[in-house]
Amino acid sequence: MNTTEHAVRILVVGEINVDFVFKGCRALPMPGKEVLADDFVMTLGSSSMICAMGLAKLGNRVAFHGRLGTDASGEFCLRALRDAGIDTSSLRPDASLRTGVTASLSTPHDRALVTFAGAIAELRADEVQDEWLRKAGHLHVSSYYLQKALRPGCHRLFERATALGLTTSLDPGFDPEQKWEGDVLETLQYVDVFLPNEQELEAITGREDLNAALAAVQNGRTRTVVKRGSEGCSSLEGGRVDVPAYAVDAIDSTGAGDSFDAGFLHAWLRKMSWLDCMQWGSACGSLSTRGIGGTTAQATADQALDMMAGKP
């Protein structure tokens, strides 16, 4: 399969921050207690950037827009995006802003995050120019709940993209306030692919049963695949469709869901079957856990193909 066929330009709009990853925590810390980690690394973070980096590594043409400062963290992120071949021409480092930072406390099976939003909270949907949209074939947004200034205009952004002929995808991310407010369900009217994890989907829909939650977001347009960590992923396509995760020697699960998004969209934008898209997502999400941080072990297209073919 030639996975470079039908490659479209993807515009990712979202948050920029650095991850401080504490790898191999014995457990996630409890208040008043301390845990030890096996290793530490400073790496590129944010759901949006991890997805963009994953898409680029798979061979896609990617542009990125977000907000960042002129500080060392901002310079680190900008350099990493450029080194990956991502178009950063819309990025304007702002000396009045501080680039966001996330501390990721990771065990082999789960992780907890602490984020200083900084510039993340400043990105607005109306910054995204129609000119940028016209140059793209697909729009992806991650971290709807984290980006407070982006959230009110997100519906209109997807509506604009749809009117200009783009396909669209949304990963809502976790709500740090756990209020799950906003117009996500209304926004989905202009979203082609919805990529929540199981906890997020059930919170957004108010359904504790996965099948009921998947049914609740069906609107005649949006197709949803829910990420379930070590359980793989699921979707409703007539009946329930489940794809397992692939077995790897996991080191760190940071950003695995964002690498899943990259693999799924890579396949979907090449008009592969829905089941194939789920398998691409599962392979890329699983492979990303082999390294520390969200981007250090992201899959190439050949690696994903080998994983799906059962090659060592």
C-alpha cells in the first residue's frame, strides 16, 4: 500500500506546551506523599502538537497554529515543529506570554498531568484566517476543554472550515474543571470524525454505558471512535466494532491517544475502510508508548504497517 497517496494538507489548531515527563513512577502520587520515578525528560507536549508531529512522521503535510511565548520553552517547541517539517509560518512568538508547561507523571499503564496553561489560554478561533483554511484539506482541533478562549468560537471555526470544503476532526480532551460544559454536541454538526477517550465520551454525553454514549453522539454526519487505552478502541458502525490494542513493551503512555489520532486520520484521509482506520490508530497509539514522552517513539508508516501485519 502506498500510504502517500491522496495526501492532503492538514491544519492543526491548538495548544503549545512543553512536557516534563517523569517516567516509571512506582504509583501516581497521593496528597502528602512522594513517589520516585525511573527517569525524566523534557519533550514536546500538548495533545495538538503530539498529533501534528505524529501526522508529519507518517508522511503527511501539516501546518500548525497556536500561541506561544518567546521564552526557552517556546523556542524549544517552535524548533521541534520546524525540524519535523511542519509549516509554522502562522506562529508569532509573543514576549508578553509564557509558553505552557505540563508535568506528566507516568506509569506503564496510566498517567496524571499537571498543566500551567500560559499562552494556551490565549488562542482564539477567530485568529484562524480563511486563507489558512483554503490552503488545507482537513482541520483538526484537540483539547477543546483546556483552551478556554478557543472554545466559544470552536463551533464557528468548524462551520467555516466545512463551508470552505475541508473535512474536520475533533479530540475534546479532558476537562480539568470536570464541568464538561460548552457546545461540543452542537459543534459536532460540523465535525466528520470525533476522537474522545472513553471517560471523556461518557462525561460529555452523561451516559455511563459505552454503547449508549456512542449512540448519543450519532447525528447523521459525525462518526465517532472512542479510545480505550489498553482495551483498544470501539465504534458503532451498524453494530459495535472493537479493535484491540497491539502488544508492545510499554514505557510511557503519555500522548498515546494523540498518536492514535494521527494514525487514524492518516488512514481516514486516504479513504481507507473504517476498520482499517481503527487499526492504524491502534497501531500508532501502541507504538508511541515505547519511548518517554509523546513524540520520541511515534511510528513511521512502515512501522505501523509492520505492526498490523504482525511483523517483529
